[in-house]
Amino acid sequence: MKQYLHALAVIAWGVAFSALPVNASWASVELAQKKACLACHAIQHHRVGPAYKLVAQRYGSRPDAVEYLSNSIKNGGGGRWAMGVMPRQNLTDDEARQLAEWILSLAN
């Protein structure tokens, strides 16, 4: 029974993360979880804020996409998605950049 439950847990974990693109950085997923980004955002669907895939599609073609998203993530903002205002986030510049690069990688 214990082996069955372990196998079931492994399968459930695999299904939960199968929607992540192959090139997604696990470190960035963990950072997004640690900083509670996933409380308001999801990868493929709207929550309180827009889906990360939509953010990547909207801003991915900008030459300054990483800097633009890093700034938006760190300093917050609103009105760009006809949703509420995202508050300023307590992140270092490196953390904001890592999250921006990860979000942009989701466009594929």
C-alpha cells in the first residue's frame, strides 16, 4: 500500500508540472513560488493577474522586454490588463530579472 501511495504521489506531481514548458527554469518556478507570485498569477490561465503565457506573448517582441518586465515586476503597476493594480514587490534586481526571463521563456 505504501508503494502504491508513493507511486500515486509521483504521478500527481508529474501531472501538476506537465503544463510547464520544457525550457522553464525550475529555479525560477521555485522563486515564483517563494515570492508568492503564483498566488495571483498562473502560467496558462488568468487568476487575479494575467497568465504568464499571455504576458510573454504580449511583451516578448519588445527589444527591452527583460528590463521592462523586471521593472514592472519589482515596482508594480496597473491598467495594462484591465485588472487590478499589482503592488510593488519585495525583490532584488536579480530576482526580478530572473522572473522576467523565465516569464518570457513561456511564450513558446
